Amino acid sequence: MWAVELAEVDPPNQVERVRWVLLTLQPVETVEQAQHVIDHDAQRWAIEEYHKALTTGYQVESRYYETAVRLECITGL
């Protein structure tokens, strides 16, 4: 397991510094590899918002689609 730590360098006055620790199975031995892990984590938020839209907005889980084709049609909207 590898860890990538991100920390805010110069936070605003009287505000606690923000710090993240990302854990990954991808080898991280260079700054470029660390940036790759950071970029992937940044995409995670968009994926989570998309999933939330499907489950709460389209209510995909409650529709009980029986085939992949039907599910693809509704998620394509």
C-alpha cells in the first residue's frame, strides 16, 4: 500500500491547514506518480455526484430494470 499526503502550504489566517492522505495500491515513487493518484481522486467526486443523481433523481434502483439494455437507456438520459 502507498500513501500520498497533500497539505495546504499557506492557509488563511486563523484557519486550520487542510490535509489529505490518499491510500492507493498503485506504486508511488515519483511526484508524477503521486500527481496521477491525486488526479484520479479528484475524478471520484464527479463519479459520486453522478451516482447520487442516478439513485435520487432517476431512482434507478427502484425501477428494477431486468436487462442491461433498459438500464443503459435510462442512464443515457
